[in-house]
Amino acid sequence: MVSPKFLREDVEALKFYPAGEHSDVEAVIKLEGVGFAFGRNQVLENISLEIRRGDFLAVLGPNGAGKTTLLKIILGLYQPGTGMLKLFGMDGSRFRERYRIGYVPQKGAAFGDFPATVWEVVATGRTARAGLWRRLAPKDREKITAALSALGLEELAHRPVRALSGGQRQRVAIARALAAEPEVLLLDEAAEGLDPAGEDAFYGLLERLNRGQGMTVVLVTHDIGAVSRRVRKVVFLNRRIVFEGASEECLENGKLSALYGMPVYVPGSVGRRRQEVYGKGS
């Protein structure tokens, strides 16, 4: 069971994220007419999307819709087949400050029997900013400690990561991403494996990073309940962008069923609305 208190409420523990050296650049990520294919399999078509500084954006869509591929294009792991990507106002192919974009992938906590401590794993996230062959400076160690503190991992810092529970490993994966002090945080189903209390704490952290620190957050998720309570903007992707707008508009009666092309279950509950899509995959 993951405790709902595993993420620090103390705002001071989170005050190590930069506001950004180029605050005049409002569109931190911009895609224009982007397409991508694996051989003859077209995965993305004509994607035009602008993500602005301070956005809290959810990307929804059925399995196989291209959501993870979209994130990997932003990360520079895939190159667009057509169209253009700009990051912080710069052509994506020439962008080198990759530490400014943090990433928590699907199954990011699947460390297996990796023989490293929690501190060592989180420190690998700092390497993206410090440099691969440079010794970590005292400032770098401070930021690693701050990331551990923000996720409530100080007491586990010297424990082997392979000895942790699934929820604890997920916290390590998030701390590793935050150790580089990113301005943008991309998360691909990062709450998977957390219990309801842990999910609430996880989304609470993202909300504090976004609203308190100005971090831009892009969240790929199947948890539509989180969309209704946390994010400001929703993109629905199914090879193309078929919806883009406020979360309230996305959650209007019947709209999600039409977008997914299948029934969407909306449990009736007071004070909290959670929607799950029938037949979603892992």
C-alpha cells in the first residue's frame, strides 16, 4: 500500500526548479503538420499542437493511437517523417538542452535486478544536466537530495532499488526525472501501479509543480478522473488530433463515448467524478 503522504506537502522541498532562462518563449513545444510512420504503418498524421509555458495538458486516446510515439518525437528519440517540431523556439533537430525536458516512461519503475541504490538511480537523472563525464558537484548533490526529499525517499536513499515495492520504485522514477530540474515534464502512464491513495498524492505533486513552480506538465493517461480534477487542457489523439480544448468540454455527457468509439463508464459519486474506458489495455 502506498501512503498518501509519500509526497511532501512542504513547498520548500520543491523550490529547486528554474523558471526558465527563456521566459519570453511562450510556446515551449510546437508541432506543425507532424507525421510519423513505422514502414507502411502510419502512426501519426498532420499533428499540429502548441504547448505553452505553464500548461497542464493531458493526452487521451485508445491504445495504438500514437500517444507514446508523440512523446518520443518531442524527446528527439524519433524524427518526424513530415512536418516540423520546435522546442523552446528552436528547431527540434538542433535542440541540445535535453535536460530541460524530463520524462517518466511507461513502466519507468521496471528496474529489474539493477544493482544500484535509490540515490544512485536518482543521480543518473542529474547527469543529463551535469554532463556524463563530469564529477557531480556539491550543487548537483543538493538537487539530488531535494528530489529525494520531494518524493519522501530520504530514508530509502541507500537501499537497493531492487528491494523496493512497485509504488516506491515509481517514486524513484519520478525523482530521477526531477533531479535534472526540467522545465517541462512528460509522463507516460506514470501513475500505473499506484493504489488510489498513491494516485491522489502523485497527481497532487504534479499540480503543485505546475501551479506552484510553473512547470509545464504533459500527461499521457487513461485516468479520465484525473483529467476532470487536475488538468486545464485535453488533447484527444487517434493518429490525428480529433479534439483539443478545456477538460470540462471534453467531459461533457456523451462526448468521450463518441471520441473513443465505445461506451465510457461514469460512476455516480459525490464530490469526485471518475471515468474509465471499457476495454483499455495496460
